[in-house]
Amino acid sequence: MEEAENLTLIEKAKSGDEEAFNDLFGREQKYLFNLMLQLTGDVADADDLTQEAFIKAYRNLASFRLQASFRTWLTRIAINIFRNELRKRARHSSLCLEEIMIPADGDRPERVVIKSELQWCILHNLRHHLPKKYREVLVLRDLQNLSYKEISGILGWSLSRTKTNLYRARQMFRRRFVNEGCKAFTDDYLCICEGILSL
């Protein structure tokens, strides 16, 4: 039902109906923002990349051929924008704990602290200790719950390559996050990859 509504909106948007495109934007904005946040670990960057993806989608809507879902097409655009942004940044900066939004839990404040530390560590490992191809497939499958077919279309991989890279991504993440004891933690939440411990 929702996909049929999207097709109607897409057809209207392709013919220049801005309200229809705004409706599509409203339906996909939260999903795309969350995806970009999981990839970048930064709220401001995620917001900027989300906006940029929608602008690019709007400009290229005429090229959308309905061979995939609108979400899959939009995700492909966003991933390409994210990759381009990575190329511009030769070095990474430390991820601030304060930037991660944690819901308040008045009865158990210690759980808020533990949860925020765990989220920081997960995002940091995703962002700085996994190769880009592994980070992307892991976020798309395990955090966004996209199908293997959708991921294959977004990343331009065969189904077997998608499954292989997902397996390798999970193994690498588990090794770095669990087996190695989450080495990203130091007293001031800076990562050893930035040379802090070698000073």
C-alpha cells in the first residue's frame, strides 16, 4: 500500500509537483538521517548529508526508473555523497560523547552513563576502525535492516559479494569491539588510533 502511494507521489513529483516531493521527503527524512548519523557519528554532518541527498534526488528525479524502490534509490544517492565527503577528509576527529543523544532515565542514571559509553564505543568503532565498505554494509543490514537485494543495489555489488562482505564486516567488528576489549576507550574518550597513548 505504502509503495503504491510512493509510486503515485513519484509520478507527481517527476511532473514538477513540489508538494508531492515534499511528501516523499517527509516519509524518508527520518530513515535517511538515521542512516547518515550511523555512518558519520555526527548530528550536524548527518543533517547536512541528508539535505544534500534530497537536493540531489530532487534534481535527478527524472532519471529515476522505478527499477528499485524510492528508498533504495535515495540510499544509493546518500551513500555516494557520504563517500565523496570521506574523500575530502584526510583525517578524522574524535567523536565527542556529548554529541550522542541519549534518552533520559530518571530512575536509573547509571544506565544512561553506561548506555552512552556503549553507544560511543559502537559508533567510534564503526567510524574509525572498520574499512568503509564494511561499515556501509554493516550499517545498512544490521542497523537499517535492509535486505541483501536492496544492499546489493545500493552498493553496486553482487548478492554473493554483499553476503561475503557482511560476514567479514561482522567478524571484524566483533574482533575489534568484543575480543580486543574496545580499545577505543581511554580516560578522556580519545582513541589510540589518533596517537594519544604514544605521546
